[in-house]
Amino acid sequence: MTKDTRMTWRRLLAVPVTALVTVLVIALAGCSFPAPAPSPGPSVAPAPEFVDPSPPVVEESERAPTPAAVITIHPEATAAALDALSEGGSAADAAFAAAAVLSVVEPHYSNLIGGETSALYFNSTAEDIQALEAVGPVGSRFDIDRYRSQGPASYGLHQALVPGAWDGWMVLLEAEGRMDLDRLLEPAIALARDGHEVTDLTASQLRDALGRGAVNDAAQAVYVPGGTPVAAGSTLVQADFAKTLQGIADAYAAEPERDGGIVAAREHVYSGKLGKRLLSAAREGGATFTAKDLAGYSAEFKEPLSIDYRGHTIYQSPPTTQGLTMLIALNILRNAKLSPKVADSAGTAHTLIEAMKLAMADREAYIGDPAFTDVPIRDLLDPDYGERQFARIDPERSHQWPIEPGLEDNTTTFQIVDHDGNAIAVTTSTGYQFVAAGDTGIMMNNRMRFMTAGDPSSPNFLEPGKRVRYTGNPYIVTDGSGVRLLGGNIGADTQSQAQTQQVVAVLDFGLSAKKAIARHRFVAYATPGSIVPHGANNNVAIEDTTPQRIITGLQRRGQNIYLTSGPSGAFGYGTMIEVRDGGAKFSLGTDPRFPTSTGKVRKPSGE
């Protein structure tokens, strides 16, 4: 396919060539590249201009290769990404391979076809950062009265948004990929066809989903054969999903050129044979999106949000994601005196908790789909606003629900750095259920459960065509020499709170990525939750590894503490890559809460 033809396809989809549906963060980590200049205040970037104090930036092909790094929640996904890199693939290729495998080995968290995705992308040749959005809207046939009668808390295909993830992956591969799509799908196809070992996590999540009524008949045929849930250590075969992935690979391979193959793979899912089967199964299960909704969906690149924090620039995805929440919190915290000396004090923990409560209150009041609501980004990230919000924090007392906003008017995450210095951080999700679209094997999202049917004044109120306030929001941090950190955390409302704590742990407390991810966490619940029934209370969940003096000090300040431990829903899991020595070294933050979390570094030689 020629470049002109490729542009015509994009215009037909009414989306820029650079559009992307996934939540990916691709950043340059390594080599001699100039970094984005730290922004003095809030930025709804054009992606930042670069200062070039060093020798001229050479083309990617001229760069000396640097080590590559991959970190995911599952060793099979890590291996697939490393294989792509070893064959000369880019971070985009490796991310796609990992996402495909994760759709097989952790089906309860994500699906590269039926899910939604959000990300930031740094291109090492263009030297810019863009936000990538792959979040589909509520179907055009949605009716609020019918939905209320079904029960907003229920599970099933009626909760599905238009699936956005696949178009995002196609746009990403078109713009940034090098390898053939059918080759990248091979590891996932093999694992689905031949079987893979069920992890403890998948088995426990399945049991929990069964107890909640969150497994439909099509999914039970695969995951509860003969009425018995698949057990940890057993071999799980997903023959239907293997056939679906193989059908996509065949559609791609039937075209003589790579670009034409990507178009064919996209059309196969959204309007071709697979799309028709997916739509039929979804509609039979009560989904409200139509053939026109499905075929007309397109992903897009957006300008990222950014603020300066401790001499670094923190980048986040804009609305419709909740990424702004993390920046609101950091805008408050840059007024606090944080350092390694006070890292484990009750006063510091109290300040962090209160800043997150205020940020989450602003999220609830202001953040939604910008096509439906005016999100006051500049006001929320204004340094003066951060100072005023910081002044609301009483060092000896805690805010209690309900908290007034300040202005006056399930998931998986992984990161990759390739040998050319491109880097990608991805957060992608279906929304924590086992609901399949008929015999396609595609696990569908339930993201309408993350919107509200009760409050028409909410920026996240359910309406046809509106996109959910998507909880996935990975981040990139740069300093004067380039990308410093990239990472993410899963767990709905946990994400912004945990990610803020992890970035503070590195930039303020001086911890490595490994120690920052392992560090004890908190999650405050003093604002309505994203997931129906959107409950709120004054509890603060804290891990039982937190020093007792901190817990006692927080309780004295009025924090309603309860202790928990392990890979609970309160904390999810996080991953982070810290880039050191211009990309020559990495600190990999895998999460000890999840034993399958895997990170590996690959030398340029592949040794």
C-alpha cells in the first residue's frame, strides 16, 4: 500500500494518521537524545519543544543500540516482547505481542480486541510525546431507563462500550511498527491453541467472578468446563480465541503489503467477518452499540498534559482518562517539604493522603469526556490553585466525606524500552469480568459499570456516544537528559493514588524503581468510587507492612485506618522502569505482591 492510499484510509476513518486507540506510553529511554524542557506550570502540551545542548540528534538507524527492557505481569508476555525485540522489532511491536499474550494468559484483565486502552507515546526520532486514546463510547442505542431497569450493578454484554483497543493497536503498528502482524500474533495463538498453565491469580479471579455472577455462558464453556472452574496449575486451552486470532493473522497475510494487511486486519475486526460475529453475539447479550458504531470507531492521538515537579516533567493522558488526577495531586504536593528524611513519618503520609483526597474530589466534580463536559484543565493545574489546595490540608486533622471540590464553578499495565531508545508504557483493560462474545473467545469490556446512571450533573453520566472516564493512565517522567521513569498501576481508583505515591517515592524519597513499587501503599475512599455503586466513606486502606508509628500517627490525625495485605483489590499491582546512565542501565520495578510479575533486560547483542 502506498503512502497516499494509507492517508486515504485514515481520512475515511476521520482520524489523523498518528491516531491511536491504546493507552500506551512510548518514551525515548537511552541514547543521546535531548529531553523535553521542564514546564514551569500546567501544560496541555503541544508535545514539548526540546532543548538541544548536545551534538545533533542522529537518525534512529545511526544510533548505537542500547539495552532493552521489558516488564509485564506474566513471563509469557515478557518473553513474547523480548522475542519481538530480538527480531529487530520496535517497542510498538513488542507491546502488541505482549498485549496479545496477556489477552490469553490473564483473560480477566485485558483483551486486545474487546477492551479499552490508554497511553503516552514518545517517539525517539520525532522527539515528541503524544497521548494515545483507545476508549470507545457508549452505544448509540443506549437507553437510560432500560439500563436502570436492568440494574447498573449487573454484569454482561449490555455493559460493553464500543471496543476501542484493536483500532489503537492497528494505528500504533501502522505508525511505529516494523514487523508483520501475523508474526507478532504467533506466541498468543500458540498459547491459546496448545494451552497454558493457569495461574493462581486467574483461578482466584475466576472463582470470585463466579460468585458475583460475572461469568456469562460463553465464558463458562471455556473457563468452567463441565461445571468445574479451571484450577491453578491446570492447562487451559482457548480454541475459539486461537481461531479468532488466526483469522486476523490470515486477513493480514492475504494482503501483499504490510500497510494493506493492517487495514485488512482492522476491517476484519470492525466490519468484516469477525466484526459481524462479535456484533451479533454482543447484541444478543444486550449490547447497545450498532454496526455503524463499531465500523465508525477510530482511535486518536491527543496532546498530553504535563506539569513540572522537582525539576522533572510529569506527563499524563488527558481526559477522557483520569490521568489529570495524578497531576492535580502532584500540583498540590509540590508545595510540600518532602525528602528522604521524612519519607516514613506520619506527617508525610497524612499529607499524601489528604492531597489525594482533594485530587479525587476534583476528579469526581470535573473530569469526564471533553466532548460532553468542559474540563477546567488549566485551572486545576495552575500553580496558584495547587497552593490554595495545599493550604486546605490541616497537618493535624483529616478531611471527611463529603469533600468539596476546590474550584468555584481492571486492568493490566506493562512497559517496554527497545534497543533504539523508544519506550512504551501501556495500561489496558476490560473491566474485571469473564464475559465472552459468543464463540469468538473475545473477552468484552464492561466499562459502562464505571459510569453513573444516577446523577445527570456528573461529568461521567451515562449518555449515548459518551466515553467513560477511563481509569487507565500510565505515565512518563523526564528530566534534563531524557526519559527518567515510565510506569503504571492497575486497580481503578487505586491507579492515580498508587502512581502518585510511586513517583514521589523516587523523586522525593530517593528510592529505586524496585523499592518504590514494593513500598507500602494507601488508598483513600473519601470520594465516590468509579465502579457502580460508586460508594464513598472515610476509610483509608493501608498495607500492614506500614510502620506502626505511621499508622498510630495517622489515627491520631483522624484518619480511619484499616489494614490489609497481599495482592488485594485495594492496591492492585504496579510496574515501573527507571532509566539510568542515558539508557545504559535500568532499574526494574516488578511488584512483589504478584509473583508472576516479570522484568528482564536484553543486551544489544541479545546475550
